Amino acid sequence: MIKECSPDHLQRCVDIAVMRNSQPENNSAYCPKAKSSIHSDFEFIMDHPGSLMIGHFSGDTLTGIFGCFMNSDNNWCDCIGPFFEGEWSQDDAKEMFAFAKSKLAKAVRFNFYFDTKNTNLHRLMASLSAERNDNKYILLLKKVDYKPQLLKQNIIAYTIGFANDIVQLKNDTWADAYLTDNDLLNSIGKDREVFCALDENDSLVGYGVLKRYDGDTRHATAEVFAVAESVRGKGYGWALLNTVVDCALNKYNADTVDLVVDRLNTHARDLYCSCGFKLTVENAAYCIK
């Protein structure tokens, strides 16, 4: 039986995700690894209007889950799982997705993001005629590997006067972004820090975003970098990267910083690796519209 999970099922949902998500062959990259973070995310999904935690039940026992977080700004749905306590079931996974589509009528796009070793989800995506995007590399920098750099560009902390310029640059350089304008601006000073690159006229030409996690203070993410096309190749991206990393490691005392880069974006990958980042995971990205 497929039905929506209630808060009474929260702990059982968490237990299934903790067991399966740590395994590359079952991984769903939109799901955290830490149990406390999974609990917080699942609790949010169950309480968030428009989002959904779907369960597969054998009698009264919850045996599988599929989480859907809907962003109300763009009606994109990020999908967690499906996870099963026992063996993978392609038919049950398809039935859970069909249930999600029937319940989330406003969704314009379902996003799946998972370790390339997860062959079950690759097969599910093929059966659902999902659109495949470029694979994503997850790169990790350890504090012991970071070498501070002397920066020549003018990089400053975000102030509200740059809000419109950042939104414009974001939409010019990252039109298909999962991070909406409101998501970004409303989170600054909470779980995100933003740094601005200024040219010789003090005009915004780039920005970088640091993402922090309440449940994992030893880790941070260099989440977004954008540089205006007219000034690329002049060191602004390098300066923003090092500023974000320095903030994570020294201001917030993180042990590691990760980031995501498209597999085919060799220029950016070379930049990140020159700063000490190393490949840890390759993820596949699909969407169903």
C-alpha cells in the first residue's frame, strides 16, 4: 500500500534513510548523512505545505519511503529516495512516484540527484523517461590542505545595497538555478554568508556564497560562485573562492569545505583543485518535467 506518512512515522522514516543513504548503491544526494539532519529535514517535509513524505506499507509496517520537498518559489520538487528497508522494488518505486505526481499537482519539475553507483535509480529514471543532466563532481577541501592566498581583488562582505545586482547577476549566469532569489537573499546572515567582488569603480562583478549547517558545524559548503562574463579570467573567481574558504575554515572553524561542479566544466574544476579540493563523489542529476 502507498500512502502519505504522518508525523507518527517520522522516526521510522529516519531509520530507513539512515540505513540506506550511507550506502553508495542506495544513495540519494538530497538526503543528508547525519541522523540529526535527516530527522530535521524529514520533520520539515512533513510540516511544510506542498511537500510530501510518501510511504510504502506492508500491512501496518512502513517498509519504504520517498520524500518530496517542494520549493514554493519555483514549484520545483527535490526528491529523496526512494529508500526501501528490504530489497529494491522497481514497481513500488514507480508507484510511489506516480502517487507523488498525483498529490503534488503544482510541481513543474521533479529533481533526482544521487551517487552514480546507484544503479536502481538509473533504471528508475530510464523507465520514467527522465531528462539526464551533466554529472556533478563533489569536491572536498580539508583544512590541513588549504594554503591561504594573497588576494589582489576587492572582495567585501555583502550589504543590502548589492541585493538587486546579485539577483541580476545570478539570473544572467545561473538561470536554471535550484536556489531562488528569495532563498538566497532571505538566508544571508542565517545559514549563508555572501561575499561581493567589486571592480575599480566599486561595481559588483561577482559574488560567492558560503552555506553552513546547524547540525554539522565542522563542515561547510562553497555553494555558489558567479562572475560577470566581461571580467572573467581576471582572478575574481579565484579571489571569491579563497575568501569563502577562508571564512569557513577560520571564522567558523570548519574542518572541511565541499562544493559541486559539473563534470564537463574543466576550467572550474582545475581552479578548485589548485586550491586543494579533491574529488570524493560523482553524482548523477536527472529531472522529470
